[in-house]
Amino acid sequence: MDPSDPLTGARQEAFRSTEWLPAKSLDHQHLKQWLREERIFGVRLDGVDWYPAYLFEPTSGRPAQGLDQVIRAFGGVGDGWRLAFWFASVNSYLGGKRPQDELPRDPAAVASAAIQENQPVEHG
């Protein structure tokens, strides 16, 4: 990781906040399809593509329920770090809990939080 990168500290914090899986440990056929369909996101760190474990259902290995709605709320995957930062940060719409912790417990609430945060502000 480049210490001159201003996001280095934030990236390290997001990376330390959860378990990450290297691409080589995942089913490449499904991984590529899910990335194309924007059902998951990943980040590149030191030349390796990584995926947070919370993206996947523990029993099936498929993308977590509600994750596609979160990604759509953000306008697509874009830079995976943006989503990683959001999932790792406490969220007022989730009662001060982190989306990455709540996704397995309450995917609808996480999707709702993403939608609420990404709605345009209306001025009256």
C-alpha cells in the first residue's frame, strides 16, 4: 500500500474491519458473472482483488440478500472502495450499527439505509 496515498488510512481501516477473501479463493465463473451484474463488489489492494466475506451467504456462497439493492442505491459498483467504506462505517439509519454487521441479520434495513442516504435532498 502506498503511504503517500491519502486514502491509505481509510483503506486499512476498512480492510481491518471485516474478513476479506482473495479472488483466487472464490468461484471465478460466478464471481465474474456477479461482478458484471453488479451483485457484488470488490477492491484492489496491492495488486490483489479482494471481496468482503459479508457479500456472500454463508451456506450457499451466493451474493447476500439485499446487496444488489444497496449497490443500485449507490448508482452501481463504480469504485468498490466507496461501498467498502460505507459498509464499514456506523450508520444513523441503522441505529449506529455498521451495514456490514447488519447485512446478514437485516438485509432489508441495510438496503433501506442505502436508499435513504442516496436520495437527493429536496429543498422546500
